[in-house]
Amino acid sequence: MLAILRDLLRYNLEFRIGLALVAIVLVMAGLSFVSPYPAGDVFVVPPDIPPSITHWLGTTSRGQDVFWQLTLAIRNTLGFGIMVAVLSRVIAIVVGLLAGYSGGWIDRVLMSINDTFIIIPLFPILILFYFVLRDTMSTPLLATIMACLGWAYDARLIRSIALSLKTREFTQTSIFSGMKTHEILAREHLPYVLPIVFSTTMNNMNWSIGIEVTLAVLGFTDINTPTIGGMIYWANQHTALVAGIWWWIAFPVALVAMTFVGLFLLAVSMNEYIDPRSRLARMGGGR
Amino acid sequence: MSALIELDRVSKSFSRGGLFSTRRVEAVKEVSFALDADKPEIFTVIGESGSGKSTLARMILGIHAPSSGQVRLGGRDVATYERRAFMAEVQPIFQNPFEAFNPLKRLDRYLFMTAERFGGATGTSAVDGSVDEALRQVGLSLPEIKGRFPHELSGGQLQRVAIARALVAKPRLIVADEPVSMIDASLRMSIVNLFGRLRDELGLSIVYITHDLATAYYISDRLIIMQQGVVVEQGPARAVLSAPTHPYSRQLRDAVLTPDSAGAFRATHSRKAAETPGARS
Amino acid sequence: MSGAGDAVPVLQVRDLQAHFRTHYFGVNREVRAVDGVTFEVNRNEIYGLAGESSSGKTTLVKTIAGLLKPPLEMVGGSARFSFLPGWDAIGRAPPEVVRAIRWRHLSYIMQGSMNVLNPLRRVRYSFRDFAWRHLGGSKVEFDARVVAHMERVKLDPSVLDAYPHELSGGMRQRVTIALATICKPDFIIADEPTTALDVVVQKDVLGMIRAIQCEMGSSILFITHDMGVHAALTDRLGIMYAGRLVEDGETPEIFSRPLHPYTRHLIASLPRIGDTEQREGLDGTPPNLAAPPPGCRFHPRCPLAMPVCTTIVPAMVETLPGHRVACHAVNPGMAT
């Protein structure tokens, strides 16, 4: 694993830039643990101060320091994205591999569920959930709902790979070596699916962070948990742009854009590295 | 006389086509033959693409169920076997040795897994011992193979490992689907000879599926010739191939090109060569 | 019987070298797939190239045809065509020059005939796409020429109105041969054109290739690993092993008097119907071209290997008239 990181650092520019961007974002998130101000409190600093030596990124109209507020917001937003990505990946891998490998009625049942999830409109459902759950709506709950809505497309992608893997001779060798279905899926087929899982993880994080920001800006989330979207929501509530408090919106947007680009570059470079063909070439094989 | 494997009027049809026009394609039609349990032999199925020989192999291996008829192992319908109990008796060898093992995984895991699950070996030393024994039967050894990846071996070596893996399960029957067609010419005969040794020394029966009449003649005891799912001729391999009676068998035999057919197309087609023999010096 | 060729070289390959160079995350590999190959193909002959999967025969042909794509690079030597004067390899000529000779002077018959025929269009349009601009003339004239050509190669012109998927594999391969020969090219490269075909169909297709070649007097470089096909079809034959040519000469001569131990083994190991003699495989494995053995690349598997074989590369020597071989045991005292 360390050797992989070293190789990537040494030979891949995308990886270096992506890693630098994500590292900055992570350091920001980490700093939230040493924040001098309590997270939820308002009017702890003088409001509406532009960026300065004492308040690097300025302060909000609610009397919060933008920098320290951002550290907490990006931590929550990233955590949300990771939660959605991990949960939806697990569902997508299990459903995709199982459907592709099993075929027959298992495939038909799983894929009809899958197609249902692909076509149901996402946004109205999320808003519906918000209105039904309202007070009990929390970040983990929203993440679970998003994960349940965000796996279907990738499951189909994984299924198509599993379908072709099933016809390869080594699958028959595995069967006749006495491997059980779950062993074949986890040990023989998973490595071929991983490149797609990796790139879709980053994409899925970007997608879920985007949705979360959108929902939060519109006020359809738990606005008391500071997130990037939540910050923009409050800025809008205080008509920050009209009032000329640009730093209240500009810095959260810049940070989330940095996250997007960083994750994207990591996905691209990891993809190239983990691809079985490139892996084989490095092992000295490949014909 | 008891039969090791017995095919009783086995047919297989697939449905082809889309939503509105499905048609049944009969890949194998009413094929019957039996291999004697007490007399190990290499039984060859000869056919070209579309002859149904691979479908037949997959039915013997229990991968496909016949549409009609029965495949019996030791007198019992294959469909009634518990899958693993069946695999301990019948093992496959495939066409492409480079595809037979996952290129990202070490080779030995397939051997160890087979030894644990079918070979009845428990404990590291017993597993190592049975894998090493099987590898030595094919001219390799465990130290040579341990920890190696498929791309580190040649096609011939890989096919030996594939055969060793099948042997680890201590099966009574091996089904080999075109096992030498992708092996380089210089290594091919060693693999073919290995099948002969398995029959003679280990008493294994082998169903050898091939399109190559020359190796069939060289190694097999009995054969059937298939054309579009139907057996057109069967009998002792050398008798049938020396004097085929069915028109299709004769056509096949006559199309085989060997070093002895030198100049076949020059003699019949080359006007120039016929007019000026020895023009080049 | 002697070959049909006129001793006028159409293709002259001199010390050709082509390597695969890959670079993945700091792991550099150089695979010397073709390493110093010299031979000639004369006018009006079929020159066969035989070799195993790692022998480099397909790489050699790609290099000769100028179909070089990274990581494959032509590293040295030359491959001159008589119809392309002034350039020492197609890969080094400018694209417009290459476009002008492709199909007109040089055409290809490949293993996967589906790759050449456009699957979505009737066969007739594939002919128009490939050959019209080389032959010129009006559409009516061109179509008439295509029909005449189909008749000459004994194909029913109704095939022109079929889609590729409606034809059998053998018929598709005949169509690609018709397509490759309509411009009466000087040189045809045929890379395993019958390997995917059933033996009965293969026999017909080989007969067709020979008949067309005789009629047009063109040259064919014919690649296959199948020694039976070489014996039946080719006029002269080159044997490749591990990226080098080890023997070449007239085909009947090679089969009746093989000199290189590798060739001898290849021919002796072929089983024949009606012959029950024991045949043996060769010990050892084909070499890894990323780290080939020094000296003669066959020496680790060679029954005749001597100390000199492990250090000095044997030169290709004309041991008998028109019959070259690269082996220290056959040509004592010769070295590069």
C-alpha cells in the first residue's frame, strides 16, 4: 500500500495535485477539533468584519468566524459524503456482482428493483422525506436515504462487468476448485470491479455533497448542524451578497469546489493505477 | 460391466432470438455413448465449430442440464448429484490456459483449495503433499509453482498446472475441451502424451474434445464424429480415421493438411510452377 | 518441386528490429519482439512465416506494414518495398505517400474478417469504401468491376447485397480476400487468415488464395503457426523463434531437409493420421523476450547446444543454395 502511494506520488501529476487539494480540505476539517469557538454558538465575535489578521476569512452577520465555521462545515459535509459513498458502494457491489453472476430469476428480481431506483425522481422524494420526518431528520438519516437512492446506476455498471467475468474460464476453474459463490464474487471478481468502484466512489461523494448543499441552501436539511450548504443557507437568509458580505459565500463555495476537483483528480489517477491491465503490466505480465 | 459415465439419448436446445421471434436451436441431438468404469480410455469427440461438441462437454460436466435424455455417472443421474460430490468425480480442463486462472491471483491457491475441498486433505502438510504429488504427475513440482502468477509461466506450463489442479481432486473422469489447441507447437505433444500417461498410469478416463484429427488419431482409443449436433460416425479411433465411411468424416479427413501435403495447392493451382518446374535455383 | 517466384525481390527486410517499450509507474520494460530479421519476398511467390505465439511474427508483420502503434517502435533496420522507392520502411514514409500505396499496391487479409467489413452496411459498400478511390471511374463502372472480380474469385455476386452477419465465417473470409485483391496489389499481407476457420472451409480458402495469387502474379507474406498450412501453400518459408529468423528456404526443401534443430523438432513432432510413432514435445519453455537468453536464443532448449551457443549469436548463413540457417551446430566456425 505504501509502495503504491510512493509510486503514485512519484509518477502521477494528477495524483499529486489531487492529493494536495484533498489534504488541504482534510487539514481544514481536522482543525475543527481545535476551534476556539463553540460550534453552534452565534455572536461570539463581532459581526460583518471583512477578512483581516484577526479573522482570516472574516466574520458572518451572525457573529461567527468564517474560518472556524468552515472547518466544522467541511468536516460535516465530507463525513456526509463518505457515509453516502460507502453505504451505496456496498449495496451496488453486492447487488451488481450477485445479479451478474447468478443470472436467472435472481438477476431479474434484482434488476427490476434496480431499475425502479434508477427512474424514481430523486429530488421530490428527498423533500418528501424532509417533510415527513422533519424534526427527526438528521445527517446520518439523510445519508442513509441518499445511499438507498444512489446505488442503482453503479450496480448496473458492476453487473455488466460481472456478466462478462462469469463467462471467463477462470470462473469455471474456481467453481471446479470448490469455491463457494460468495468466495468467487469476493476474491475472483471483485478485483475487476474495483476500478469502477473507486471512480464511482469519488463521483458519488461529489454527487451526494452536491445534493446536500442544494438541499441545505433551500433549507430542507437539519440547518442546526453546520455544513457547507448550511453556511450558504444562512448567508442567503442574511442577504449576504446584497449586503456586500461576499466572504460569507465565496469561501464556502471555493472550499467545496476544491473538494470536488481534488476528489475528481484522485479518482482519475487511482483508476489508472488500479486498472487490471496496468497492474498486470507492472507485475511484468500482460500480453 | 459397469459404466463410469453414460449418455443416454442426450439432447440440448437453446432458444435464440428476441422478444417477438424466438426459435429453438438444437445444439446436440440424441447423443448416446458410455465409458466403461473398468477400462480407462481416452474417448474423443471430434467436431468443428457449431458441431455441439462444447455443449456436449458442458453437459457431461453438469454445467448445462440436458433438454432431454440423461447423463449418468456411476449409474446415477448427474442432476441428482450434490454439485460438490459430482465435482470430486469429474473435473474439467479448458481450452485457453491463459484464461483458466485469474491473472491477478497466484496459481497455487486453486490447487490448495481443490486439495482441501475435494482431495480430502486437511492440515498444511497434507495439502502441500497432495498438491506436490499432483504437480509431479504432470512434470512440475510445488516449489516451482508456489507463489507464481499465471503470466510468469508459459502456456504449456499453465496447461500442466490446470491438469494438476484437476488431478488434485482425484477424479475418475476428466473432460478436456480443446486442451491443446492454444498450446504452442513445440509443447503440444508433451501435453498430449501426458493425457496418455494419465490413462495408462493413473487409470483415468478422459473425454477429449477436439477438432484436430491428427492428435485424435495419435492418442485416443475410441471416438465419435459430430456434425451439427448429430453423431455421424463412431468407433475405434484408428479404424475410423484410417477408413472413414460417412461422407462428412471423409471430407474432414481429406481437409487435414500435414507436412506430407507439401505443395498441395501449388500442384493444383499454380500454372507457373507446373509450366516451369525448377525455375528458381 | 521448386517455388513459383521470380527472383525479383518485392520486399527486402534488412536487420529489422522492433521493440515494445512500456513505461508504467516507474517500471520500464523493453520487449525485443523482433530482433534483427533479414529476408526477401520475391515477385509472384507466397512467403510463409512460421513461429509460435511469442516468436514475434505478428510484430514483424506489423512493422513491415507500417502499422506501428506505441508501445511498439521500429528501432533499427529497414523493410523496403519495390513500389515505395526512396523510403526504407513504410512507417517512415509520410502519411500521404502511404495512403497512396495502401490497397493499390499493398493490402491485407486478417484473421478477424468482421473487422474489415462494416457490419452495418451491405458488402457492396465495403468495396466502395475501400477500393473506389484507388480504382477510380464512375459508380457503374466500379460496380461492374467488382462484379467481374467476384466472378473471377468464384464468388456469387449476390453476396454483394448481403450484410456481413448473413454470411458464414468462411464466406466472409472469401469476401475479405476479394476485397484485398480487387486492386490487384503487388503485395498482400495475410496474417493467420484461416486460423479461425474450420478445416474444410480452410482448405477452400487456401485454394482460393493460391488461385488468385497465380492469376495476379502478386506476392503474399503468409503468417500462420500451422505447419500443415505452410507445407500445402507456401513457396518459401521462414521459421521464427524468439524474435529472430532461424531458418528460411524453399518450403519443400525445409520440410524434406530441415537444418535448424528447432525446425527439425517442429516438423518431427507433428502427428499424422496413419502413423503411430511416438512424438515428443520440446523441453523447456519459449524465452521471455524482455530478458532473452544470450547467444542463440534457442540454446536452453536445444539438443545440440554447445558452449559457443550460450555466448555468440549464430549468423544466418546460406548453408545450401537458397537455404539459410542460423545455427552453430549446422555452420561451425561462423559467428556474427
